[in-house]
Amino acid sequence: MEKVTSRKGVADTPEAWIYYKESGHGTPILMLHGNAQTHLVFSYYEKQLSRKYRVVLMDSRAHGHSQIKPFCARKEFTTADMARDAAALLDSLHIDACILLGFSDGANIALEFASLFPSRTIAVIAVSGNSAPDGLLLPVRLFFRAKYRICRAAANQSLPIFHRPFPGSFFRHRQQLTALLCHSPQITEEQLQAIQAPVLLIAGTRDLVKVSHSRYMARQIPRAQLLLVKGGDWYVACGDNLADLMTDTQQTRLKTALDTPY
């Protein structure tokens, strides 16, 4: 088997320096990780898909090796901002259009991208995504709201923890990440209906996203299919867990979503 080599770098985008890693050749597929994760969550899929695709992994702004530029380092940001980061990364790699595969916040970024840049979107595979914060289960939303308030209150203070000062930047970073869960995305019905690319929505029946919300998104996106993984939870896409949980028919649908020429 031919050894797959990878290439790494940092793209200079308008508001952030975005770390990326790419491997393989063929149709580009951009993988977008979830909140507080890094590109490493897709290591298994990178190995599998780089045999047929040009796989591009990235750390979203304020995640992993990617850094926000100083002039906007203190402000909160949205999944729409992160979708524009992804578009700027593709520009730097001279990629006109790609398949997007996103998990959780990454799924939301992929859907934002598809609505903002329809001509650059070949297809979307969105795992455990939502189009608005109220798509999350109520206990989950309440937890994130409480966490957000705590981090926001502490962001401008240095708190003594274990007898050592805890810098406000620590809490500001967590405020930014938690703000995404509380306030993003805000994808309207009109934006969902304007998505032109084929979209495969994947969610678990024990997900943090309400099943009814996943069905709502499938109704709004014109070329969407919904794949509900029985017993799947929020970690449905981590490692090779997704393939383990899916039935043969569901695995075939996922393969078709990747292999069908658009």
C-alpha cells in the first residue's frame, strides 16, 4: 500500500492564524472538529479517506494550534466567523470547492459554510449539528448558560486557585468557546432552504441535539437526508465509533454521500 504523506502549515486569515494538515489526493474534503477539540479527533478518518481524497484537517480559531489575531483576541465569535476562516484557508490552499465533514460545532460550521458559499460546497456531512442553540436538549443549554456566566464574570479577574493566580485569559478563552454553544449558530430557515448542496445529517438517538431538531433541519434543507444512529450519543463520530454503531445500510448511505459525483 502506498504510504500517505501529510503536509502541515498555518494559513494567515483576516482574523486568525489557522493551523492545517492535509494528506492524500483527489476531491478535497475538509474536516471540522467540535467545540474544545482539535483536528486530532479525525485521525481515524484521515487515514481511511486520504487513500481516495485530498483530506484537509484544521484547528478552528482558538483551538489547538490556531490562534486569534490580537486585535480581536478578546471578543466572542460565531460559527459564521469560523466558516469564513475555513473559506480563507481553502483560498490559501487554492481549493475552489470541497466536501465538508463536521462534528458538533464543526457540523454547524459546515452548514454555515454551505449557506454562505454555495458554489464552493460539493456536499456536506454534518454529524451532531444544530441550526440554533434551542436545538440542544434543555438541560444541556442550561448547563452551558451557567458555565458561560461564570467564565464571563471571571474573565477580567485573576482568581486565586491552589494559592496561585489564575489569569483572566484562561476564563476568557473558555468564555469564547462556551459562547459558541450558547449563542451559535443562528442559521435561519431561509438560510437552510438556500443550501444547494446535498447534505447528509447524522445524529444519535441519545445525542445532545434533540431528534425533533434534526428532523426539522432535514425538512428545511432541500437536498438533505437524515441518518439517525440508534443508541448513538454525542460521541458518535469520535474515532471509529460511528462505523461501529451504523448498520450496513447506513454505512452504505454514508459511502454513497462521499462517492457520488456532484
